[in-house]
Amino acid sequence: MRGILPTISVVHSDFAKFSKTLKYVMSQWIDPYKERFVKAWTNQVMHYGNTTINKVESHHSALKRMLENSLENFETCWAKCNTLFEACHTAIKTSFKKSINVIQHKFSSNIYNNLRGVVFVVALEKLFDEIKEVKQPEFNSRDCNHVLRNVYGLPCAHEVEEYVYANKPIPIKVVDSFWRKLDLEPMVRDDVDEDIDNHFEDVVGDIAKSYKSYDKEQRLLVFKQMQELANLGTTNIVKPKSRIHTRGRPKTKKKWFDASSTKCDPTIFKYQHP
């Protein structure tokens, strides 16, 4: 009942004057069918938007189409399965690279500084909608239902409001680690954190030694990469230059003759009489 109780209490307070109608709704709908209001329950669990098995069914269907029948030998079946697995693997890596390298114009404001290129683009879309709602004149933080925090692990409206009106970037730590995983490497366990800290200075020292043996171009590349690692909210990706129109005669504004100029207007000779 935890997921539906707050809504029921609001209904009781808003429709207290209509006691007969309220009694009918409670007795005929809420009490018998409260378990069937799915969203009231799923919005209390962090599922990151995965509430159906459509993706699994889609891949299963693609696999069956690729296998065609069940009479193939193991070698043939494995070759076909491996082709599908590689295609899925490539699609996932492509989505990661897109989130890292492609920056949409609507995410160029200061509030996304710590998240661009670090957080999955789907999470940025969710935050964009939440920020848009916060900027509405009729918005009230007390009306926040905390769905974005409970379901997606992202700051919801009442949290975002603080960053919007203070004009501060949303810190990366308030975003769930699920949205920050932009690679296929295994997750780092808590018990190996100390081992990483012990070897961090050794790795930095190795980079410094290798840096001295690089040529000028390699040094510049390493420097830019290290600069990005030191400041996760920055990127060396520059905005592409606008396309220059090269077809046809260039359009120029007509220059009118200046009466104070000492240069003669050639067209005036056509109207002079000897």
C-alpha cells in the first residue's frame, strides 16, 4: 500500500465534499482493484524504465529468424549466434560513443557542465524534461512525486530546482552509477578500491616517464586526454564550422555613392552632354 496511499490521501482531501462519490470510488474501484494500478507500484522501484520484456522478445525473435530451424549442427548454430551477438555488441558500443562524443545543443547550458560526455544521453533527456517542468511559472516543489529519483536514480524536480535557480551545474555524484557506465568493462568492486588507490601514483608516474619519450604531436594528444580526465565537465570537442555557401555569385550589399567622396562615379558620364 505504500505506493498508493499518498494518492488516496490527496483524493480524500480534495473530494471531501462529495462523500457519496468518494465512497463509491473507494468501495467499487480502489479497494478491490488497488493492486492492478501498476504504475502506483512500479514507481516505487528503481527499474530504470525497464518494465516490460519487449527487448528480450525482440532479440529472441531475431535469433529464431537467423537460426531458421533446429536441425543445424553446433558449429553452424554458433556461427549464426555469434553474428547476432557481435551486432548487439556493436550497437551498444555505438550508443556509448554517441553519449560521449555527440553533444546536443539543448544540453549546452551551464547546468549540464558536469554531465556532458559522462552520463548516458537518455539520462540527460530525462533531466531536460524535469528542468523544463521546474521552469514553469506554476511549478511548486511540494508537488514533486520523486518518481525520477525512485525509478531512474536521477535528481527529481525538488532537487533540480536548487541547481536551476542557483545557476549551478548538477554534480555527477547525484546521478546513479547506472547512467555513468559508458563502457563494457566489468564494474569495480568495493573491495578493490584500496588496491586502485595504492597503484594510482605508480600509473601516473609511468605516464610521466612515457610522456618524455613522445614527439610533439603525441605529447599534445596525451595532454588533452589528461586535461579531460582532470576536468570531467570539459571536453576538447569543438563545434563544427558552419558550411560556407560557394555556389553562385556572392551576395553583397549595394554600396551607395558617397557625395563627399573624391572618387568619381563612372555612371555619371552617361548623362553628361558635350
